[in-house]
Amino acid sequence: MTTFPEDLDAELVERLVTSGGGELAVKMGIEFLELSASHSVATMPVEGNRQVVGLLHGGAHVVLAESLGSVSSAIHAGPGRFAVGIEINATHSRSVTSGVVTATCTALSLGGTLATHEIVIRDEEGRRLSTVRMTNMLRDLR
């Protein structure tokens, strides 16, 4: 079950619950555990997301991170606004072949037009696998 901030825009909660975080997040098996603008947590299974030699695909790390960073930025943007990713980079420092990985998203800067987050992905033993930094531009709905 996902934990949302009490004051979160009801429309955004409905969109997140109905979509499961988006089609790709659902296909990847991403589960959002805690969501807020400043701190969010999600998990993803390794199985089904491996590349040809059996390692968790580097792109899967980035999908997990971007999904979490985008939702955190959308929460920060608030009602009548949305977030769109404009920059992302990832450093993969360790591989994993099984289990579940956990991503923890921490806000680095929450401004009126930009939000930047660092997302750290760890294995079940708590070892850092990837460090991802993402910046989203915050826009008004038209």
C-alpha cells in the first residue's frame, strides 16, 4: 500500500492509483511505497527486468528512478501543474541478478520551475547499485 502526504491533490492521487504509476511502471513491476515531494520509496523485481547476461538491465534502473523522481516532482508541482523530465543521468556501481531492488528518492532542490532529485537504488543487502540524478521542469496545465 502506498503512503501519500495527507494534503496531496486528490486528482493526482486518483491518477496515480488508477494508472499504477503509468503503463511502463506497471510492466516493470514497480511498487510505490512512500510518496512525497522530498522523500519517496519504490521497489522493483529483478526478475523480468534482466538483460541478456542475467543482470538487472541498466535501463531498468533508470526507469525505476525516473518513475520515482517524476512522481515526487509532480507532487511538489501541486494542483494545476505537472512535471516533465528535462535531464537524467545514472551511474551504475554494482550489478544484481535476483531479488528486489529498492529506490529511495531525495529532493536536492525544490523550486518553482525546476525540481531536482537524487535516486539511490540498493539491493536487498542495502548495497548501492546505482545513483541517479533527475531534473524536472514544472509546468502549468493548459
